[in-house]
Amino acid sequence: MAALSSPSLPAVAAAHLSAWLAPLGVSASAFDDSLALLNPLWTVHRLHARVVHRRAETASATTFELQAGPAFHGLLPGHHVMVGVDINGTRHRRAYSPRAAPGSPGRFAITVQRQPAGLVSNHLHDHVQVGHHLEVGLPAGTFTLPVTTPPRVLLIGGGSGITPLMAMLQHLHEHAPATRVTLIYFARSRAERIFAAQLEGLARSWPAFRYVPVDSHANTAPAGSGQAGSAPVLDDALLARTAPDWARTPTWCCGPTPLMATARALWQQAGQAGLLRLEAFAVTRPDGDPHARHAVSLRRAAHTARFDAAGHHTLLEAGEQAGLTLKHGCRQGICHECTCRLHRGTVRDLQHGTLLAGEGQTIRLCVSSALTDLELESLG
């Protein structure tokens, strides 16, 4: 694993200058705003990156190659970065998985899948062009390879869940080519398989890499619904054919919630849950009673906001529908900016399907739905 990079000397010097100016009344935002007038890439608190290239990967997926400034550092394969855009005067942020790109330091690429109702993904596809600047955060997350590369690695992806796995593949191919790597990649067809040509090229040129493309909806049809037909799904039989030693192999899985729920169940049944790592960029929708109303009180500093939450909405959605402006970032359960402490009541964690109850537990508004009346305290 490549070592984490550190901020460059210019970035460190700018951060020191900002700290020196703070007692004189120059806020971090004002400092960054002044630097941005000269060059947006020089900011040190709210980082920016310039779009230097864009290309279509599929009919609905586009790669944006970005050049960040000297304060951007620490990128590891599998990390995510928060990307912010202004839409109709409101800042919206989403998490995307970056891949290091050749060129100058701080250059990376994100691949964005257009979502039918995706506000940010559609904005990026339709409006962001070469030369535009985007706000970005520092790389973060725990869905990364270990410092010591294991002799075998299994990667399982579905749809746009291939993006962090592609970053891992590029790293392993360059830095640990002897590692035995298997990739099982679910997509509806080759035409919808992001990086299809690149993956096929890697499979031809990298003897230690086994590529298993699967034409399927990646376990998205409910069991017993009849929708999946004979399409292959992730199960013991598929794993036995493609990765016979799967239960003893460190595994990274990213894709639709049903795919990851299936993977979690398989590894738990095998008694090897500790070898499976999961990353989600989509959250299961609440399926509670739309007619149920749970009273929510949310305390922040000296103020308490009150609203009702229906069973089929997340707490963030319910608060926004009540006209409140609640602190949040990614809306995906990744950035933790909407974290609150649960003082009373019970919620469902939509990422893991678990119930959280009792005083003192932390929850995230964007991936929680109310099951009872709630008392919350904002930690943001």
C-alpha cells in the first residue's frame, strides 16, 4: 500500500497564514474566498478541483478527471471524496470514489452514474464541463486495502459499485501484481458495464487477475418475485465456480443494497463475516406505514425543532418537508454530518436494517426512519 501523502509546503504555509490572520478577524471562509479570487485551487479550508477532462464510459456513466490544489492529499484506493455543487442557489454534496490519475500531484478521476431522480448526478452530467471548478473534500473512508496486501483478494461489484473496486485494481496491478485477484462484476449487459474494455484488457495482460462479468440485475429482484428469472445471482454456487476459496479470502463488495445484503448473509453463514467489507452509495428506502406519524424533537444548541416523521420517510426528509433546514452532507450515510444522539425512542438504521433504541446511541438522519416518537440532539 502506498503511503499516505501529506499537504505540500505551500498548502501548509497557507494554513499557517490563515491561522495567524484569524485573531485579526479574518475567518477561514474569508481567507479561502480571497485565495479563490486568484486561483480556486489555492484554497486550504474549502478545497476545489478543476475539471480537466470528461469522457463517457457508458450511456449513463461519465468520468470526470479533476485537478485539485496542493492541500488535497491522502488518497488511498477505495476512499471516497465529497463533491459539492451549487444548484439553484443551494449547495448539494455527494460521495464519489476517486481513482488516482496520471499527471500532476492531486489529479484524480471520479465516475458518475446518472440516476433517474439524482439531482447531483444529473447536474454533473448536464452542466459540468472542462474548465469548471467543483468543491471537494479530503479523501476519507475505511473501505480500503490493508497496509499489507493479502496473497488473495476477492472483489464483488454491482453497477456503479465498480468505482472503488477499479481504484483497488489499478493499485494492485501497479504495486502488487502477484496478488491473486478475482473480480465478480454484475451489470445488466456489457453495454452497461462501466470500464468494460479496461477490465477486459487487464484480464488479458495480468495473469494473476480473474475477471468474471455477470449479466444480471445483481440480486435486485426480491426473492420469490419471479422478476429475476434465470439470471444469475450472488450465491454459494456462483462463488464456488468463480472463487472456490471465497470464505477464506479477504473480500470487498460494493453495489446495490440487495447485493450487499446477500453478501453479508453468505459470509455470516460461513462464519467469516470479519473477512467481508462493504461500501454503499445508495440507501434502502424506508418501508414503514406512510400514514403513521411520529413526533420528533431535535435539540441543537439552545433551540429545539419539532416535526412529524412518517414511516416511509427518512428523518432528514421528514424535517425538510416540515420546512426545516437540517445540517447534512451526502444524504448517503457516509459523511456523518447529520449525526445526532438518540435520547429517547427507536429508529431503523436503513443501511444495516437494525433497530437502534435507548439513550445515548448515535444515528444519522439521512439513513434513519422513525419507529416511535423521538428525542434527538444534533452533534453537528
